[in-house]
Amino acid sequence: MQYSQYNSSLKTCGGELVSKRYQLLGDLILKDIQTGIKYDNFFYYPIKYQKYSTTSEENRVLTFLDDDSFCIINSTSNNPAYIKLERNSISNPYKDNRCYVKSNVGLFTAEKPKTLITTANFLNVDAVNSTSSAAFLSQLNEMGKNGYKIVAYNNKVYGNKTVNSYMKLANQNTRYSAIVSDRTASSVSNIYFSWLSKLNENGKSGYQFLHSVRPSTDLNFKDYFLKNENDNASYTYDSGYLSPLVDTNQLINVLNELGQKGCRIIQFKQYFTGNRAEILDNKENQPKIATCVNSSKHNGTYTYRYKDYPTESSRLESTLALQNMINAQAKDGYRLVSRSLDISATKKNGLLFMKDSEELDVGEFKVFSEDIFSNTPILKYLDKRFNQQGQIGWLYTNAEFIYANNPKSIQADLNDFQIIE
């Protein structure tokens, strides 16, 4: 959540709590709330504390700071001095992850975008690993013919299960088809270029790159591609190279050079290994590679900005800083395309923003402090959270805790599994 809230029905009555079992934020259960114990000038309440993602209960205590906030302290009722010490250490309940603050506004989860562009439905199905190409391809195509495209891959849910997640936009009648290409690189130095060749080969037929997997230690790969059957665009792919000691200015210069050709970045993680004369003047220094895609239906250009990830002292402050940064860039027409861009081994998790000269209104964004798969969610609650956000107009992005209301803005991470626009 961007901030913590609780239902106003939880309140005291002469040292007694009205509720004996109370669900909090969809993630926690507080139950067996006992009669309040007065110590010094405050009450505390022994409780049983349980997360939905576990079956274990813990003994803790609940104490109100005032009429509008309470905190859960990891202690038992027979240690009042420690409870007081912990309680007194809480200077601001808004900034303390042990505390929950009542608000008169709607819960953050129910906050809608100012402009509704589309709604979305989500399905979570049993994960099929991409090393099993026939089964995975079958799932992609079965879902795709019903208008669903994959948005999250192989995530754990409670009960030792994994799921693949699919999204269908309400205002589109789009159908998707998937193919897989087997690839064998002739040498280590050919790994990247054999992949780039497959990208361009399948891009001619309207297939965009989705995912690659290397099932063994051999130089054999499986490359997956997805096609929007309602679109007749074709795609070409290009690349730029940067030395390992890359700084942000070098990166932006290379990306802007590609962007001026109308090429949109899709990946920045691979290092070239080997020796090819055309790579950085024949230097064998393992340059890092930026890969981009150009659509035949896109006639504009792209420009890029890099920002350091917020490093505030608390998760809440970092979340708010990230929200503010994304909003500020959106006003300039820049949308987030990677929230975890590793420049080098020591400079990690940068934020990359992109401006499309044909898409100046990038829409709105909502940032949660935890991603939807945190704490290994129970499947029925995962379904509920996905669809709750989708039905009010928020689309899941591959940054996991960042949502967008514009379908053009759902790429928010340059990871191993692409979200196809």
C-alpha cells in the first residue's frame, strides 16, 4: 500500500475492543483479541496475528496511539515494560510499518485513475515452464485466441504452486498467436547475433519477441514470439553497444541514437562475449548491449532519461518518492520503461524513462509499496487483487507494483519476459 489504513469499526469501549476477529488490508488476520490491559497511561490488547500467506499464528499485542491509529508490537502481554518502550519509539505512525492509520478517504486499493481508458480482466493459471515448449506454446495460444496475453510468468502462490498470469483488455477484440523458434549458436560469440537474426526473421511476419530460454548448457535456445492478430505491423530489431564501465550519459546517448531511428528499447542486460571486428573497434571487453525494436506502424522517435532510484529511509517514503518521480516525468511525456536498470556491477536499479513523439499523453500511474506477488499470495486473493485493480482501470505492468491506466504504458521493466504492447 502507499499508506496504511484500517476500518473505523475497530475501536475501544472501556478497554474492550468491539471486534473479536478483524481482517486487515486483505493481508492480515487479527483474531482472539483479548480484554485490554492498562499499563501506565495506555491500554494494550493481546492478540493472535496471522498473515494470509501462512497458517501459523503469532502472539502479539495491539495498542492505540490515538483515536486514529494503532500499532502491532511483536511482544506478549507479560512484558509491559518492553511494550511501552516499543510504543514510545513510534514517532510517526505514517512512517512506521507496525502501524495503521485511519483515513476518511477511500482505501488506496480502491483509488481510481482520473481518466478511465479501459478495464481489464485477469486470469491466473497453472504455470507451464517455457523449457517445455509444446506445453507452454499451447497455453499461450489457448489463452491468446480468447484475447488474453501473458503479463506475468512463473510466480509462486501459496500451497507450493506457481502461476502464469494473463490480461485481457475490455475495449479491444484482440487475439494473439505465439510461435517458438529453435536456435543453435555456432559459438559463444554468435549467441547474441543468432538471437538478433531470429528477432528480425520473425519480426517480418509481425511477431514480437517475448522470451528466450536455454534448456541446457549447450548453445541451444528456444525463442518465443507473440503476434497481435488484429495488427498488420512488422518489426525490425537493432542494437547499440556500451563498454562495461558505462555511465548514464553514455547509456542515454546510445539509446537516443537508436531512438532517433524510431527504435524502442526492449532489453539492456546482455554482454557480448567473443571477438567480432565490428564490435567497439574489435575490443574484447565484453560490451553491454542495448536491443531495440522498430514497428512499421510507428513513424515517430524516442528520447530517454535516466533517474536514480529513490533511497528514502522507509518503504513508505521511497514509494511516495517513486510515485512523485513517475508523475513528474509523465507531465513531460516520459513514461517508465525500466525501474531496475543495472548500468554496471556497482550502479544498479536505475529508472529509465522514455518519450514517444507519437504518444505524448502517457496516462496515469499508481505505485504500491509491495508487489502483487509479495508474501506468496493465496490464489483466490491474487485473483481478487488483479481484477479489483483491472475493473477500476488500472493495468498491471511488469514492474510488479506499478500500475498504469494506458495500455501503451505497461512496459515498466526490461526483464527476461517482455510485456507486448
